[in-house]
Amino acid sequence: MFLFKPKKPEEEKKSEVSQANIDLEIITNMNQEFALSLELKETLNTALKVIIGRINAQAANIFLINEQKKKFECIASINQDYLEEYELDLTDGVMAKAVEQKKCIRVGNVRKDVREIAEFYFDLDNKTNFTTYSVLCSPLIAANECIGVIHCLNKKTDDKLFIENDRKLLETLSAPAALAIRNAKMAKEMVEKNKIQKEVEIVGEIQKSLLSQNKKEDFPIAGINIPAKVVSGDFYNFSHLGGGKYGFGVADVSGKGIKSSLLMSKASSLYRCLSKTNFSAADLLVQLNNEICETISRGMFVTMLIGIYDSNKQELLLSSAGHEPPIILSEDGVFTNYTEAGPPLGIMPQIKYKENTIPFTKSSMYIFTDGITEIKNPKGEMLGSEGFQNYIKQYQSTANNERLKMIIDNILKKGHVQKDDLTIVVVDSK
């Protein structure tokens, strides 16, 4: 006499078909859920809830691979919350084997399995006060890249052991989970990238506000700056000092990117502050150099030229810290260079700088950064000093504001490829 009536083969077959349909429905619903979620944490928790319910596991975790740290990082967990942010070496336990073999691995009984696996879980259990009996671990593979693992522990049955069907099911469920996690990660990275880009744009706008605004046409100084990227490592400033005197400064920070732009912002702020004192041009460079040396990163430096134009005396007072030699165009069309220069700012403190006074009558002086002369045409040829001078002569009769714009516009129209910041300041004798 049977206590329970045995199932007929037809009933067993129907049961298997029914279970397969349920699994298919789970996968379909899972994909739909994932499609609606691009938030990584939400996606991970959704994946675990679906999987742990279907596998009937006591606990489950998702470990993602951190390539920089060479670690498995637990970033989602059910019934083992204490494991979140837990890190394991990429060579540890069954997770390492799942990644290496790129297949779902079942450890039927940890207590009886190979020593290396058993020792790993004994050690982990001692740290977490959890007893591991059976393990399922499936790699998360998306676009042929293994991004982590799903790690299930202890089936909710009397023997707590997973069976082969559980392994196959987890392997099936891991595919859409991996794709969803990858999409969520990409969405997160895009959001972060857009956030950073927005912040960079704000920095760029702040930098623009630090530059002197061009004045009316009768003002003897004008400037232009075209950053190679959103932010710039170049800086210029000019102002009317009173009594027919005009102060100006042009600087170029070594390197490119955010780091250089931050140093530029510091240098420009220091210049704007210290230039309001009664320092001479050379003393001002000394003060700037000492301040910058205190905090500058190794390998970075700032070239700078500062000066004063005295319209009553018709002369220029100049002091240079390793900056590009400015070009002076006389009334009769002859070009000369001011070549006197000390070392760049930020190399060594307590450096003394020289200043020189030169006549400046019916002339124009062009102060520029190396992005101008080093810009290359499609053939790879640099514009150079001579090429720059040709553009100066071509537009010399134009008002200073418009002149600088026309020079740069036409350099770029000739096919020169901008890879560095372009900055020009012109001083016209009155």
C-alpha cells in the first residue's frame, strides 16, 4: 500500500513542462524589470530578489570585479547584508573558478568538497557567523566580458544542497542579469561623465570671468583667449593704473587639463591681488614665484610676462619669467623681439628677476603663448614666428579688438589644427 499515489510518467512530463514555462516567465519578467531600471543599486537588488526566490536559496550576493584593485567587491546582498562592501581577492574561492571557467559552478557539499574550497568557506564563515553548506556561483558575462559573479548559498531544503537543475537555472538567469548590470553601470558612468563635464564647463566660465574684458577702441591694450578644450591653462590681465600708465600680464601654465587650469586660476588670482600693490614688475614676479612654489605640483611651472606701458613717457617696462619673447612691430614695419627672461615661476623660490625699460613710440607689442607659434597646418608644419608676423602685418591697421579676432580666425581657417590654448595680448602705443 502506498502512502502517496505515485505520479504517472505523463504527470511528471506535465510537471517538467509547467516548471519550464514558469522559468521562462520568470526570465521574461526579469528582463522587463531590468529594462525599466538603469539605477545600478536598484538593478542589483531586483536581480537578487528574483534569483534567490526562484533558486530557493538562503542567501545571495553579487560581487563585481574591480580591475584597479584586483578584487571582488560585494555591492549587493540578501540575508547577508554585512557582506556589502566586502572585498575578496580575484583568486579566492569558487568565485575565481567560475570567472576562470566562465560557467556556473555548483559545490554540492562544502563540508565534503575539495580542501581549497572548504577552507575558503570555513574561513569566511568564521568571519561572518554564517554556515555554508552548498554553493552556486555563476559568472556575470556581458559582451564577452566577465564583470562579476552571482553567489548563492544554501538551498532552503532539509539537506541545504543545491541540485544540478538549480545550477542550470542560475546560469540561465545570469545572462539577463549581467546585461542589465552592464547597462546600469554604463548609465551611471554616463551620468557621472555628464556631471563632470558640466562642472568643467562651470570652471571654464569662471576662468573666462577672470580674463580682462576688452575696452573701447581707444584703449591701448586688448586680449583674446581660445581654449583648446573647455578649460584653459593660459591667462591674461590688463588695467588702467592712472596717470597714463597701463599694467598687463600674460601667463601660460605647463601641461593641459583640469590640473593646469586650476594652477592657472591660482596664478591669475595671485596676480590680480599682488598687482594692486606697489611692486615693480620684477618684484611682482618674485612674489608670484615664491607663492606658487609653496603649493605647485612637481614638474609643473608657469611662464609669465608682466609689464607697464607709460603713455606719457612712451616707454615699456617689462619683466619675463621664461615666457615666449614678445614681438614688437615698429611704425616702419620692422619686427624685433624682447628676449630678456628669467626662469619660469614654480621652479625654485627666492629667484630674482630683471626688468627693462624700452622705448615704445608708434609701435605695437604682441605678447602670446606658444600655442600660437606651435600650431600646425595639415602638413604638420608649425606656424612659427614668421608665419605669425605675416598675419600681424595683414591686419595691423584694424582696431586692436577686431585685429586679434581676425588673426586667430584666419589662422584656423587656413586649416591649422588647434591642440593648445591660443592667447594673444596686444599693446598699441598711443
